[in-house]
Amino acid sequence: MRSQSPPRWRTNVAILLGAVVLYLIGLQVYLSLRAPPTRAGAGYNDSQKTMWRYSGDPVLRDELVPGWHGIINDSGFVGPDRTKAKPTGAFRIVGLGDSITIGDIADEKGVRERGGPITYLSLAEQQLQSRSTRPVETLNFGVPGYDTQQEVRQLEVRGLTYQPDLITLGYCLNDWIELPFTVYTSDGVPQLKWGTDDHLNVIEMMRQQLAPASSEKFFQQSYERPLWKASVAALTRLAEISRERKIPAVVIIFPMLLDFKTYPFAPFHQKLVALVDGLGMTAVDLLPAFRGANHPTSFRAQDADTVHPVVAGHGVAAAELLKVLLAKNYFLPDRKETAATPR
């Protein structure tokens, strides 16, 4: 008597389920093991991508090429080159940050003619110098693609050798979450959801598709993510340097250029301000100033770019920074040596 074989549909279902299981296992292994990609060069044309080179420092990974197109100076940062020995009586600011801080360098000829990109640091230097009889210098150590860890490491490796009187760090929200997946949607309305670089597991990815997290749950989960934990560790290290060296540190928080009436990330701004203040540094949250100054689209170079403000936005940031420096006596216009200390 011939044995009966299982129905063909059962075999097909078993094969399909097996393939799905193997795919999910493979996807989970990929998500768990893959290294976070370096962001250097993202969004830049082929010519501009040549501004980076590999760094021997395992934290920095990439660094700017000294002398690149006459925009990066021979010491490897934008703007005028400076001697490491600070001029007598000078007030010197070392600015850390990413592509927001370094500014728009797309018009290479125009940038060279101006002596560097127009940024909140260069504008703050002009405003401080107009109020002072002492030399004022800002050193822009911004590097496109850097995160908070790299920015603080940049300070340790390069910035501190220039004897700063003040340290600023321009904070972009992509040091907290992966913004492109969170913000850019087909209908242009920001949604709070996770991207593939936010270290999701397969179950979380499937759950997100079926039932997106509420706003409260999204923020609660975000503070358990590796990006935020790494950012907290870096800011804590910055506070340690500030205390040890007796150099005031100011963290400038740039908002996303979204509709400020329904701005979804205000709770994070409050969280970051509390962290920075609690560490003994000074937080400058630009959200209120941007919200009151203009419509967000007027700060965008391109409608799709909700991260990088144009010169008008840098002007707002410079004005807010100036208010803080004067209010806290971090900048003393006519004093030969700055005696300001962190709070």
C-alpha cells in the first residue's frame, strides 16, 4: 500500500514560513552586527567630498583636509588660520559642531572671497569685536557629519591647544535620533518614528509598522537609544573639561526648520536644556528665537532641507549667543585677561 504524501499546499506553506523565519533571522543579525556608517560626505557633491580624509583617531574617523580649495586652512579648520599661542589680551572662542556650524561652503569662490563661510561664529566675532578694544577670535572646528562624541574629541585633540576662553558646541537633533526617517514623510508632515540606524530589532520594526508609537512613548524610548546615550556621555565629558580647565562651555541647540506652531520636538529641547544646565554648562535653546523671528521656510536654503539654516538663521543664533556671553560676563570687552569660570 502506497503511503500518502502531505497535501501540496501544506508543503508550500511550510517552505514559505521557513523562508520568512530565515529572512527575519538574517535581518536581525544584520541589524545587530552592522557598524554605524560614517556620515562624512553625505549630501555633498563629488568635489566637496574630497574635503575629508581618514583620521588616525578612532573616534574622529574622518577629518578635514588642510588647505582644501583655500577654504580649509593649513591647520585643518575653516576661516583664518590662527597661531596656537593666543595673542596678548585676546578673547578666543573655539566652536565645535557639524555641518550647521561649518556653514554653507557650496559657493567655493564666494567663500574664499569672504575669508570663510558666514556662520553664527563669524557673525558673533564681528558683533563682539564691535563692542571691544581687545582682539576677538573665533575658531570654527565644525566638521560635516560629526556627532557629539566626535565634536568633543575634536576639542581634546585640536581645540584645547589654541587656549580658548570659551567653548561653544552647536547641537543638531540628529545626534539624538536619525532625523531623515523621523521627519521626512511623503506628505511633508513630521511623524515620530524610528529609522534603521536607530538600532531597532526586527520585532520593533514590525510593531512600528502596525502601531506607531505615541508621542510620549516615542520620547521615552528615545532616551534609551544608543545615539542619545552617546550624546549624554560626550556632553558629560565636555562639562568635565570645562570644569578642569575653567573654560565656560555653551551648548547651542538648533531646532529643526519645521512648522514651529506644531513643532514636535519641543520636549527634547527641554530635556537637553535640563541636562546641559545640570552639568554646569550653559544651554542656548534657539527654538524660541527661531519661532518668534520668522516662518521656518525662510530659514531654509532648500524646501526639503529642514536641518541647515541659511545666513538669516545664523544671524539669529549669533544674536542669542551674544546675549548669553554678555549676561553671564563670559566676555569682558575691555579686560586683558578673561576670568570667567563655569557656573
